[in-house]
Amino acid sequence: MHVQPGFYYERLSVPGVCVFIDGLHHDTSSAVEHDKAVRNELENRGYRVIAIHHDRPLADQVSEHTDVFGVSN
């Protein structure tokens, strides 16, 4: 399977962080299954996966990952 994260952040000596931006088209059942499969594979390979979903406020989601995005409240 091929996948392209929206953003990729490198980490020292370990696989990086893949950030996916999920719009409306990620809500279909086929997309949900595909996303789950490829993201699980990335995690199994040591990557950290973050999904930013359209149905939640961006600030809330970013604040859950301050170690990656470098922001604080």
C-alpha cells in the first residue's frame, strides 16, 4: 500500500512522525479501513502517526501533541 502523509517530522535515531490531515472523504467506510491499515503498518514500523480530523477543532487536536507541534496553551 502506498500512503503520503500531509506532514512528516524527523526524530533523532528513530522513525519520524507522520501527520495526516483527514477531510470529509476519509469518512467513507472504504477510506476508514484503508487509513486504519496503512497507519497501523506505519506504527508497526516504528513511526508515530497523528491524524488531524475535520470534525474536531484544530487547536484541540494540535494541543494534544505539543511535543510535536511545539505549542502550549
